[in-house]
Amino acid sequence: MKTLLIVSHPNILESGSQQFFLTAVKENENVTIHHLEDIYPDGKIDVAKEQQLLCEHDRIIFQFPFYWYSSPPLLKHWQDVVLEEGFAYGKRGRKLVGKEFGLVIMIGVHEREYQAGGSELFTINELTKPFQAIAHKTGMKYLRPFTVFQFFYWTEDKKLDMVMKYQQMLTMENNLSLETRENWIIEQLERASKTTKDEDAATVFQFTISTIKENRLTLDELKIVLDQMYGNN
């Protein structure tokens, strides 16, 4: 699966959260990082090029800071000119049907404020309805948003946990089953094993892969036994 990560941020080099997360996937061959302000500093978008990129990828992710409950202006302009009738919707506009679509949103306010009674009043789910409508209109499958609240207050442990979830958002099959997560981890370990120059680390990676696979076999065998037991009752 190939993911197109469309990033919009006017001052991305000054954004610690953006730099942190983008660094985590910049070497991944299955993720295309596409920073709009860098590619189109004059705001003149190459519509044909953008539409071709969309066609070449299976999962489309918008990543941006939450500006007045929406995206930065260039991403909004991108939506206006790229997702046009005849391409993204309409009788002949079925180019995006079946693709996956999701959001990665950086938010400066505490998560508790995005609810009834909070200072922002509405939930993120409510405020992102326009993006959900885009997915519906274009025939894409809307993914659960990845929200980053108050990044600079995070502990190192939380950063490590969230960066793995971020990588999964971008590259893992849209299925939260244990087996899916196991397969995703195995893929990451195999990639790391092939690229590392540390032989000891490579050995640890391979050992971990073997352990996960053995545990999976044990779980599958237990499932067969349980199915037989309940099937006979």
C-alpha cells in the first residue's frame, strides 16, 4: 500500500511536532511526503500533477495544524482546484473511489476542551465533518483521525508511543486486529534488520520476529482447539 501524505504548514521548519513526526517516515519507501507550501510557494497548484499523485496512491492523508477549526489556506485552495468535478466526483469523477482518506491534525489546545462544556464546545469529530463529507462525496473510506494535542507537553514515553501509532496510521492495513498489528511490526523489524549495520541489533530484530511468529502459531492452534470445543457443544 502506498500513502500520499499531503502536508500543509506555512512555517514547517519552526514546527517541532511536524518535524518530529515527518522524520519518523521520511525514509519509508511506501510514504510520499508532499509539503504544499514548499512545492507551491506562489500558491499556483499544478492540478494535473496533483491528480496524478492521487491516482498513484492508495491512502491519502492530510496533515496540518488546526487553523480556526479547519486547514491552512493552501490546503483549502488545493481542495478547491484539485478535487474537481469529472475527477473526484460527478458522473465521470470516480478516480478516488475505494481509496482511504484520513487526517493528522496538530492542535495547541488540551484535548478536554474539545467537548460539550469545554472552551471549544465541539468535538474533533464534529469539527471535521467537512472532511468526512469530502470522503463521502468522492467515494473514499474515511479513517479515524490522528490527533496531536499539545505536543510540547509530551513525555518521551508518550512521544515514542505516539510515533508508532502515527506510522501505523500511515502504513498499516486499516484493521486493528492483533494479527494485523503483528504483521505490521514484523514488516518494520524486517526493514530495520536489512538496513542496520549493527550485527547485534540485526540479531535481536530477527529473534523478535521469530518470537512473534511462534506466538502467532500458538494462538492459531488455541483458536482451533476452542472452535472444536464450542463446535461440539
